[in-house]
Amino acid sequence: MEETEDRRCIVTGEHKDKACLLRFTMVDGGLVVPDLNKKLAGRGVFVSNSKRILAEAIKKNCFSKATKGKGRLCPDLVDMVEALLKKRGLDMINLARKAGCLVCGFEKVKEALAKNKVAFVLEAKDAGADGHQKMTDLSKGLEMVEVYTIEELDKALDKVNTVHIAFLKSDMAKTVYLELKRYEQFLNS
């Protein structure tokens, strides 16, 4: 019999693929911690990948119910998860840079788009309206992700004024894309 990868969200009761859920587990002492890699030992508690639903889980005491009263939470669990997801995305962007799977800057992105080498474009969410419109026109329907500020991208890549990043078609681009979409979903759902 094939093992299912579906898990139930402790808040909504919906069964979803565990890749679409946030996993939490108890560590020694009963502290409930996020397990974003889904590799920590212990029984997992799953919550939909949503800041709003995670806050609801805390408010409704769902973690206590799921751990039979044994689990205790950090008071800033929602902020902790958001910070971890944000950092994972930025770390993946930097890893893609080291692997040579991205190009930065309007002109380099424009050139890569013209050669049909781009999997998706990451644009700083505080990009200027004129640059955004030009990039939208150039990308011709290619997905543009906007989850980080210019300052956050600058720090991640050790560059200045990083507004546009094109991820070149590769397995690395797929991995980065999934991580960025995971963070975006957490923030927006």
C-alpha cells in the first residue's frame, strides 16, 4: 500500500499535500518549534502555509490540543516562522547566484529575456513604477515574483540597488521559485 503524503491542518481540518503545509514538532522540554525542512524527530503537527491561519492556530489553542496539552509555544511564533521563510528564500537566491543561475540588473535581465533563457523574474517590491512596467512588457507573461525589498536583495547578494533578477532556466531556478512562492503564500493567504 502506498504511503500518503497528505496531512491534516490542525486549524482548517483540510487534508493537503504536506509540501503545502508548515510542520511543527515538540523538542525536549515540550517547546513547539517550526520544522521547515520536515526532518526533525517527533510527531509532526501541520498548519496551512498562511500567516493568518498560523495566528488563528495560536489564538484557538490548536497546538495544545494537537499535542495533548504537552506543547508550549514561543510568544512570537508567527514572526519566527515568517523570519525563517524569508531567510530561506534569501539564502536560496544567494545560492543561485553562487551557482551562476541568475543575472542581476535591468540590462542583463533584458538580454537574458531576449534570449529566452529565463525561468522567472524576481523584482523588488519597492521597484519604481516605470521600471516595473518596462520589465512587465519585456517579460511577455513570464511570472514575476515580488516579495523582497531592494535593501533585502542588496544584503542577500552583496550588491547595490538590486531591483531585477532573472533566474536562468535550471533545476536551481525551480527550487528557488518554490521557496519564494512558499514565502509569498505565507504572507498573502
